[in-house]
Amino acid sequence: MKNIFLILIFFNTLIAENINGINFKKLNVDKDIENLKNLCALRVTGACKKLAVAYEKGTKIIQKDLNKFIFYVDEMCNQRDYKACELSAYLYLIGYEDIKKDQSKAYKKFKVACENANFDKSCFWVAQYEILGLN
């Protein structure tokens, strides 16, 4: 039984790394941006993460664009990456350079992270919003 479980994990890893014949872990953001965008749209969270980092910091050909950065962080959140939800919530809470403060979005992202991953800080912020009636 243990061997079957290990085999299933192995094949799941192979499938997760290779979508439509593309190994997303080996993709170069500058060279393969369209493939990464397509993989992100197919809900490959790792591809969304590469795009988010590229737009947050900028690369040789990709200019820093925090609106695209938050878009891809939100995509990761939508794909059940609850750490991304918490990050997104903080960015909306404080505003970060080009990312405008949005208390409603911050509350919703904190709530997703709290309810699904029980992150202490997210749950704290949900409680704050609800106590103050800001939700």
C-alpha cells in the first residue's frame, strides 16, 4: 500500500510539472512569458508565481508592473495558495506603491486565508474588520 501511495505521488509530481508537454519549472520568464501566462490560466500556480515575481522586480525585458504583480498574486490566491491570499490582503490593506488601498479586497482576502488555512494573522485581521464594522 505504501508503495502505491509513493508511486501516485511521483506521477502526480510529473503531471504537475509537465502541462501540455511544457515543463514550467524550466521556463525562462523573459523567453517564455506567453507559455507562463497560458499555464497560469490553466491554474498552474507555479507559473503564476514566476510571473508575479517577474512583474514585482522586473527582468531584462519585463518592466516592473505592480498592477500585473497583484493580478498574478490574486490568481495564485484563486488557485488556493492561501499564503498568496494573505500577501494580497496586506498589499490591499496598506497600499504598496502603485497598488491602491482597498479595504474591501483586503478583508475578503484575509477571510479566505483565515477560513481555509486558519492563518493567525489573517484571522486577527478578519476579527478587526468585523469588530469595527469595516467588512
